[in-house]
Amino acid sequence: MENNQEPRPKGDGQFVSAKRNFKIEEEDVRLPNHGLEGVEFKSEQDRKRALPAPSPEEPQGDGLSPGLLESGAVFQQNKKVMKRLKSEVWHHFSLAPTDSLKAVCRHCACVISRGKRGDVGTSCLMRHLYRRHPEVVGSQKGLLGAGLADAPYATLASAEGSSSRLTDLPATVSKHNQVMFPIHSKKTSKLWNHFSVCSADPTKVVCLHCGRTISRGKKPTNLGTSCLLRHLQRFNGSALKADAPRAARPSSPGLRGPPGAELSGASSLDDTAEKFYDSHPVAKKITSLIAEMIALDLQPYSFVDNVGFNRLLEYLKPQYSLPSPSYFSRTAIPGMYDNVKQIVMSHLKEAESGVVHFTSGIWMSNQTREYLTLTAHWVTFASSSRPYREDRHCSALLDVSQVDCDYGGNGIRKQLECWWEAWVTSPGLQVGITVTDNPSIGKTLSEGERASVQCFSHTVDLVVGEAIKSQRMVQNLLSIARKICERVHRSPKAKEKLAELQKEYALPQRHLIQDVPSRWNTSFHMLERLIEQKRAINEMSVECNFRELISCDQWEVMQSVCHALKPFDAASREMSAHASTLGQVIPMIHILNRKIEMLFEETMGIDTMLKSLKEAMVSRLAATLHDPRYVFATLLDPRYKASLFSEEEATQYKQDLIRELEELNSTSEDAPVSNGCHPGSPSGDSVGEEDLWSLVAKMTRKGPKEKTKVPEDMVLAYLEEEVLEHSCDPLTYWSLKRSAWPGLSALAVRFLGCPPSIVPSERLFGTPTENGGFGQSRLTMEHFEKLIFLKVNLPLIYFQY
């Protein structure tokens, strides 16, 4: 019977046919209960593992049942049956000596039923192994074949703790938290392209189309996909029509390596679920994020071919196929640029009073290329695209263009006019004031009858720079400070000694600052840091044999220099804030002039420098105090109004403001409004000149004479109110006064919406010489413009495009 009915094992441990399986089980059932004397074991440990687990009814210890002590020739047949069981799972189990329908675990001696007569298998053994002994799965290489790997009850194995490659295991289990998780094998349903498993509950999934949570059952071992199909048919029928497998992109030759080099604990790309198709929501989102990364980090398009980046994506999302670099350069980035451009255009149209201000400058790359930039600034009280945004100051980079090193004013003006036509004039907006730190741009705009002002921060830099150069003692002091900082940065011994002295004297644990000679604010911070570390610097200079030693008089001069430069540094930071306005310029000039007068009494040894500061303030900023644009901005700022002007100036500026408001009202009233009536057409019911309705025309002609008092009343009522605190936002004030004084509010926005400095746009645009963004030689000019545009504007629109 054994020779005729002996079955041939399959790869998964099951027998060839149910008929043969049934006969073998019949043979096993007829085996009587005997002992273990007839069974040969390789070791004592194997003999102990083969013992059946004791039951509560059976005696423990030496009280074995008589059946187990019998010498069993029949167990020789049971041993032969064990030899026929070729599945890899039997490396961890043995047939129970008392019942061939049960198996004994070699690790925990647990007895597991294999089924009923005629219907036995190894699935239950697989479940027990994965649930109770996952460490065996991850540690014994080669003992788990394809049958075990494809078991539907695989748990998550730790990718870090497993040294062997389990390429067929679709998922792994953490060391301390074993979680049942549905796997994606070769037979995974295409429905998984539309769902993801809920991290909080593995028995539930989340629809990638509508976000609904669907339960797949209660038991983790008995989950199906029928409910997922019903959900798609009911709520997302269109997704089923578009469900087509996506062709996998051939991997880069650099990604191929020896089999042992693959990621431990990660599923193989070929053995996991099918690839996402092009229109799959997850694939589209990943591709969009990669395109954003290229723009935000100014990466070359060939970045997507990097081996490390591909391995990372392969591990994080094996179902995703990364597009080629040409897809990002020809499709993804241009499409994103068009979308973001439309969003920025829609935001510009929401500008209050239809006025947009600008900052413009020329930037130089580390490849000696020069670029002309244009950044827009406007005010929005109520935005439909950003209803919860509290910040009313809006900004966006409009364009970047390369200019020749020998550029002329006409070329710059033509380029700016072209940009204004495309972004501002065509949509019906007005070009406001342009702030620039480049004298040639300012001169060009003035010749073209465009309003422009000089950057306040740049003017302060020129004032302080002239003052520092005016006194040789200050220059010598800065030279000594630079040399000390440079010596410390280059000497490990000096660094170590400075750190020891900082701990000994309880000084702040900070490094010295090396300044940039062309930027006075860095020199100021360098001197401040030296004064802070004065005690440690003196002792370190002596012990390290520095040639540069700072004397007591030089320390006093250094203290005075820092005291004199501190208000100018604070003024530059204040005027470079995001919410700063033109209305703060005149008050800041008065503050700095007053501070210079006080410094003559508070400092010593820098009188020449202070005199130069005073003279530079007059020569460079005196005209600003009487500029109508700055005057109107100060009057319309509820924090200052007319408080900084003399009585004579205040009276004159009030009249100028009233006339400006009248011109604004007349301009808005003269705009033609179509109401379906022609002004010259007589009425059909007119009886002649004596018609009573002619009195209405005479009454309405008196209207404009009476309306001339309205702007004056608004201005006087506004100026009579109390001045607000400096911490208040003037735009918030005018947003609340729009209903009471609509004309005055519109005029205030025209001046307060303009920034006094180009530093905010510098922060938007970034510093190219520091981050190397302009040095990407692999970027063509067209791609560079688009990438810079996206780099600046994507965060400003909160990546909503």
C-alpha cells in the first residue's frame, strides 16, 4: 500500500491530490497510541520537543500513561510518514506520537491540530509559526521557502533586527509590537491601488479617493476585499474604469547589485503589489512632491536618476515608478509653473484699491551672471483664496531675467515695462511705487515717469559705512578684532582654550563671529561678541601668544562704537520687517538724529565718527523728510499722524492730504458706469423747459460743491482721534474704517502697502551667493527662471495650486 499510494510532496508542503491525501490520513488514523522508543532522535533536545504537551487530565512528571511506555513498531510507520512530509515548515514541527492529525511545535511544545480526517494541511502550522515565533522566521535563512513566504498570515519583521534577506516576505513586524497586517503578494487584488491600511486599526482601510474608512471584518485572520469593491462601485465608479496597471520603469543600471545588497526586510519590487498606474492618486502626489523638491532645493533634473534617491523611494513605496528626468523638465515643472502663475495672478487681482507696489534689484550669481528681479507687494483685507490669513501684507516674485554685465537703463526699463504689462496693466491694476537699492534702476524709472524710492536699509548702510571710514582709530580697532577672530577660528588650541575659559568664568558658550568687511552690521556683531567674551579673550590672547592684544583704551573705544552702532542696527532690522511701511521712515529718521545728539555725551573717543554720522544723515535723508509720499504715509499711519511735524508743517500737510483725497474721489467718480441710459437723450414725457423735473437737474448740479467738504471732514475727523500704540497694525485699523471713511482708507492703502526696504524681497528670493542656488551649471536659463519662481512662490501660496 505504501509503494502504490505514496504521495509526492508539493512546494508548499501539501500533497498532490485530495484523494491521496485522504488515503495517507486514513493510514495515519489507524496508528495506535504507543511510546517513543521506536523513534530515533538526533539529540536530547529533539526528543524533548517531540513530547506532547500534558493535558489537565493526564498525570504530570513520571506518571506517564501506559500507552506511552509501549514499544511501538507502529511508530516506525509514523517515522516513515514524517520522512514523506517535505514542506519546510516541518523543520519546526513533528507529528504528535499520540495523534497523527496533530503536530508538536519544536520550539514551545504546543500541540496544533492539522484538521479533520481527509482535510489536513500545514496552514495552521504556518499561522502558529508566524504568530508565536516570528524571530525564527527572521533568523533561519533558507528554511522558509516560497510556500511560507506567500502565507496570508505573515507578520511584520523588524527590518533592522533581521540580518537575512526575506525578499518574499511582504511585510515585517517590529520587535516589541507584533501587528497583523494584510500583505501584498503576487495575487494581490488591484483594489489595493485605491485603498491603504489604517495605521490605527489593521482591520480597516482608507479610500484614497474619498477618504472614507471601511471595515474589512473583525478578525485579522479573516479579512476580504469584497467590501472594498462594493465601496468603489457605489462611491467611486470612475476609478474602476481607469484601473489599468502601470508599466514599470526600467531600473537604473546603477541600482543593480548582488542579491545580498538589497534592503533587509523590504519587499522586492517584482514580488510586491503591482505598480501604480499614472493617474493613481498616490503616484500623482509623490510625483508632485518630487517636482516641488526639485524647485525648492534648486536641484538639477538628473537628481531623479541618483542611486540613493531611487533606493529610498524603492524602500518607502515599492509600487511607485519614478518618471524620467525629461518628464520633470518637459511636463511636471512647466505645468506646476503655469498653475502657480495663475494662482499668483488671482491673488494680485485682490489687491486693495487695485494698486501694486514693487521691489526690484540686480543680483549676481557665483558665475558672474547678473539677474534682474521684480517682486510685487500689495495689501489684501479679505481674500477669497486665503480666508483665514491674518497677515494683510502680501508678496510674490513675478519674474527673473538675466541681464548683460554692460546693461543700460533703456534695456532695464523695457524689461520692467514688459513685466508690468503682463502682470499688472493687463488685469486692470495700477503700478505703484518701486523700491530699489540700485541707483541706475531708480534713475531709469524716474526718467520713465515711474514712481520710485531708495531702499531705506541700503541708505542706512551707506551712512554707517561712511562714518566708520571717517575715523582711523575705529578702522584699526576693527582690523585687530578681525585678526583675533581669524586666529581663533584657525587654531584648535585657541578654540579649546577659549571654551575652557568660558566654562571657568561662566560666560556664554558661543563662538566668535568673523565679520564681512563690506557689511557693517557683521562688524558690529563681531565687536559685540568680543565685548561679551572680554575676560576670556584677554587671557586666551596671552596664553596663546597672540600678537594682537587689545588694550584697556581700545576696549573702551570698542564699547563706544558698539553703543553708537546699536540704534542703527535696530533701525535696519525694524525697517526690514515683513510688515514695515513707508509711514515708519520719517519717525525713524527723527529717532536716529536724536540718538546721534545723545551719543556725543554717552561715548568717548569716537567724536569724528559721530560727526560723520550726523552729516551723512543730513545729506542722504534730509530730502526724505519732505517727500510727499513719505509725508502722506506718515500722516495716514494711525501710530504717528501729524505728531512729528511742526504746527506749520502739519497745517500744510493737512491741506495737501485733503487735495490728494479729492483727486482720488474725482478719479473714482469720473469712471464711466453703464446704466442703460444715454445722457443726451430727452425723456419721452418731457413737456419743455418748464417741466418740473428740470428742478431735479438743478439740484443735482449743486452736489459736487457740497461734496468738497466731505474729504476735509474725513481728514479732520481722522486726525482728531488719538494716536495708536507702536505695536498696533495700521492696516488692521484701516480695514475697520473702510465703511466710515472709504476714500481715506483707499488712500491709506496706496501708501502704507509699499515696503520701505528691499530686504523682505531678499528673504523671499534668498541669498544666491550663500546657498549656491545660482551656481547650478546644469540648469538652462528657461528652467532657472521657472525654478526660482516656484522656489519663492510655492511657500507663499501654502503649496495650494
